Amino acid sequence: MEISTIDDFVLIDNELKQIELKREELATTIPNLSKKAICDEKPADVSNEINSSLVYLASDLSHINQLSDLDQLVKTYGASIKNLETYQHISQVLHERQLEQENLNLYYKTNEIDSKVKNLSSVDEFYNLINTTILSDPLISTNIKDVLKKSIESKINEFKKTIIPTFQQLLLNSNWDKLNSTESRNNGQYLNKNVADSMKKYSDDLFKISLIYNEIMKPEIKQYFNFDCIANNFNIKFIYHFNSNIGHNDNNPTSELETQTIDTYFKFLHIYLSENLYKCISIFHNEDIGLTKELCHQQFINHILNPIRKKIQATLNFIVKSPSDNNLNHLVVLISQIFITDNTLWKIYYYDYYGLVSLIPENVLQTWVDFESTLAQRQFKNFLTSGLNNLLKNGPDFVKYLESLFEYFTPLFSVNLPNFFNPQIQVFRNNFLQLIQLFKDFNINYNSINNITDATGINTAKSLGNSDMKNDEELQFKENVVRLRNMQLVYDVMIHLENKPDCIKLTNIFNKKTKSTFGNLFSGELINYKESILALNESLVHRFKKMFGASLRTYFKIDRWNSTGDESNAHNDNVTNTNTSCSPELFSSVSIVKKCVDVMRSYNLDSLNLEQFQSGCMSIIINYLTNYTLKLNEFSKDGLLQLICDYKTLKMSLGFQSGEIISLDDGSFLDTLKVYKVLKFYNEEKKSKWLDKNYIRKNKFDDLKTQLDIKYASNDEIAYILYKIV
């Protein structure tokens, strides 16, 4: 018989009488039944010994009164006895009798508890009774809890009906949560002690019956009746300030959206929490009954959010049913404020329970994502303006935009709900990766000549003459440096953002869901930017080569490098014999080198980019001086010293010390000049050996390198200079 309610217990007595009658009838028929069953299972010629055993078995079966007797019977006659129809029938009857006895015991127990529950008048008695007789006793079966549910729930509702109205009125009268007051900073110490004690007592009582309700009724979400009351003050304030039109303007709810800014009630929430959260904890926590400070902290915020939740749902329902541009703007503000509020609750109030983002339907969330992506694309166009002054602002402004954008979307990225992963990835792709890629494309494909505009914004490139275009070389160089600077700034901000906790978390989730192994979601663009930065740097070196080469035309016309000091004074285009300053024909070239380096430094380029530029320029200078001066001219002692002076001047203009070796090209060029100078002008006794053509032809100069301390020049370069001397 199955017992589901207390009313079912009245049937137990009748059921027990029927079972007892069956047992007595069975006891009188067991011997005959046993003998017949056993004889049916044995051959006709069974021995007298077996017959004797059957008689004993029949007798034993007739004296069975409980299940333990059956166990003893199995030990005596073996497990095969369980196959007897008589044994099985007796076992069934005894099990039924045991079950009915258990039901009878349950009846007595539950009837006793039920009677006590109905007669209790205080919460403490009720709480102690349920804890000691049901919740704390492991011997109490689940059936008792289930049978008593109705009585317990009825008693809980009885207490709630008595306590809640009184408690709520006391909370309102006490003004414990009043805002903008000096008392609000004293964690409730300004309250009258009797009032505070009464509030705490009511809260404790409601918390106790909440614990019993949650344990017995097993609700999907735990209920805390005391916090329903404690949050009632906020609920009334919120309705007064923000829902006054509800019920009066249902036919035209747009007026409510238009007259109240959505972020106002979120600000009100923040103010209320900032002034009352820790006051609530101080007044109502009670560690002795399990009402800890942590639970007070969590449930106060959770219950304070309830009117906000209702407001959000009502607003979302209205906007979805009444789509318009105006309502779309309200939707965007609302969704953004939801993310901001949840993030604030987490970061400022350390709240990690049920928030607000789960209220957003997927279709509404997608609408918000699409709107934000479109808005970002529109705003991004402001960072694609041409001209040096605009380029100077584009990079820093775009970096600030990316940082503010990441901060704006951080509340979205912080959400840990599975259905938010796709919107998070969409936002990251559309608002970061895509914009960063477009910014790279703009800087790589930027054409200064095609983007020259006058004050009215009209392109005037086609009207410029050749001289104007030539004079614009330095401007274009500056623009290229700024483009490189902009690319480096974006590269650096990606490095900064990829180390943000939310970005790391999003990368890990993405890798897990897609079975990828990205170091970070910015990885692809970081590689692209690194390659583009290198390409831009190379283009700067190329533009330098163009400007520097053009400036050397006069310098290359010097044709008396082989003149002596006296002779050189007689010709204006000859090199000077002082060797303390560079050739006058090189002044413009030195100026260009200095300007280019100064421009690079003025925009705070990454040191690696500056070094790469300087190294590239050094190679160009060496190439020009080698191929167009050293190889095409004969040199006197003064002429060679002047060439060395010119080279060192250019080297220092790049920002290097004249005596340091910057690169293999630098060392090799200086070694070549050294070999030229020593063997042609200072080493008469060894000229015959090292300037012998047979010696040069072998192309092995280890002894010469050792003697002259040559470390960088190759054998081919030494051979060339030796042949030049010969």
C-alpha cells in the first residue's frame, strides 16, 4: 500500500486485519501445501529418510512468523528451497506485512509531528521542531518529509501572513535606508535600539522559516522572505520615482520612455547600494543561524535588483512590440546600461549572483550587436583622413578609441553565460579586428600625392608643377614616418589589450570551442602589422635613398680627389686639405640625413624601427661613397683623408659615434679605406709584397689582415683596393 498523504493512514488498520487473516489461514494449510509441493517435486520411490526430512520441513514452514525465520530456513535446507511455491508465497505475505507495519509506524510518527506543527505558535518552536525531528535526524525517511509538506507549508504561510506586514511597516517607519544623510554612513547606529532589535528579530524569524521552506519544498531558486521585506523600501522608492505612469498611460507608453532617461534608474540603484549595502549587513546579519555577512551581501543586492528586472522586462517587451528609430536608441542605451551595471556590481560590490544580462533575449542582443558594429564603422571613418596634420592625430586618436571601445565592451566580455559567446566574438571581430585591419590597409596604401587638398578640400595634386612635387619630398617622408608611428601605436595597443583578463578568457573559450591554438585573438593582426611595419620602414629607407642620392649630384662632380693641398686651394671644386670638416658640396646631404633622423626621433618611434632605419641609411651612404666616389676616383693623401672625414660626418649625422662599428658594411668600408691609406701612403717597405699582382691574385690576405688589424673587409674587397693602388 502506498502512502502519499496523512489521510491515507486511516486505511492501514483494515489492511493489517486482512493480512493477519491471510497469515492464520496460511499457517493451517502450510503442512499440507508443503507436503504436496515437495511430493510433486520428488519421484514416487523416495526413501523413508527423505520423507522424514520433508516432515521436518513442513513443520518448520508452519512456524515461520517473520522474514528472519526465512533466512534461517535457507541456512538449514539450502538455497534451492527458495524455488518452492510455498516459500515464495510465505515470503510475499511477510514482506507485505512488514511494509504495512512500516506504514503504521510512519502514520504514528507523522501524525505526532503534524499535530505539534499545527499547535505551534512561535517561529523558534517551529524551527527547532522541524530541525530536530526531520532535518537533523538521519533515521527520518524521505516519506515523512513528503507527507508533512502540506502541513509545513501551511504553517509557513501562517507565519508569513503574521510577520511580513508588521516587518515591512516597521522598516518603512524606521527609515533605516534613508539616503544622503550623515546617519547613513554610520551603518544603522542611529536607529533606536528597540527598533533595531525588533527589525533583527523579524528578519531572523523570516530567515528561519525560509531555511525550512527551502529544505522541505526544494524550490528551483531559494527563497529568503526576510530579504523580500528588507528590499521593500527600495521597491517602493523605485516605483515612486520611475513607475508612476504605469497603469495610467498603458495606451501610450512611449511618453514614459521619452520623459525618463534609462540610465537614471541605474544611477539610483548605484546610489542606493553605495549608501545601504553595508548598513544592511551590519543591521541584519546573524552568524548563529547561518545569516552570514556574505549571504546578507548577496541577497540584499539580489532582491534590490527585482524591480530593476521588472522594469527592464517591461521596457524590452514594449520596444520589441513597437520598433522605431527612437525605440532602437532606447534599446541600445538599455542594453549598454545592463552590461555596465552587471560589471559594476561585480567590480565594485563583488556581486557574483544572478545579474541582469540573463534578461536580454537573443534577438534583442543581436540587434544591439549589429547597431554597435554599424556605429563603430561609421565612427572609424574619422581616423582615415589625409594630410600630415590629420595623420598626426589619426594614430593616437584611433588608439584611444580602441582602448575606450574595449572598456565599453568589457562588461559584455565579462559575461560567462554560454549563449553570450557568439555575440562576444562578433563584437570582437567587427569592432576590433576588422577596424584594425582597415586602419592597416589605409596606412599601407596611403598615397600622399593623390591626397593633397587645398583649404576647400578639393584635390589639387594635378595642378602641382614638377618643382612643387620635388619640394614635397620631405613632406612625404614625414607622412610616411607618421604612418609608421601610427602602425606601431596600434601594434602596441594590441599587445596591451591581449593581456587583459577578459581577452585571455575569450581566447581560451574560442580555442576550446573551435579546437584552435591561438595565443590570442589578436595574433593574426599582430603578425600582419609586424610585416607591414617592416615594409613601411623599408619604404622610408627607399625614400631616404631617393632624397639623399639627389643631394649628392654636386658632391659626385668633385674630380680632383688626387690633388695636393697647394693645388686644391687653387680650385673651388676640389676637396679641402684641412680634413676637419666635411666637403662643402656635402652640406645639403648632411642636412637631409639629420632632418630624416630628427623626424624619426620626433615622433617617438620604437627604438627597433629607428635602428632599422639608421642601419638601412648607413648601407645606402656606404654604397654611394663606394660606387660613386671611391671606385671612380684616384686619391691623394689629403683627398683620402677628406673622404674619411666626409663619411664620418654622415655617420654621426645618422646618430652614431664616428669610432664605433655599426654594421659589417660600416666595418668593411672603414677597413677598405684603412688598407688604401696605409699601403699607398705610409708603408713603403711592404708595398712590394702586398701590392704584387701574383700575391693579389691568390685572394688570400690573412697575413695582411693580421698586420693591419683588418677585421671586417672581405678578401674580394681587399683585392679590389690593392688592384686600385697598383
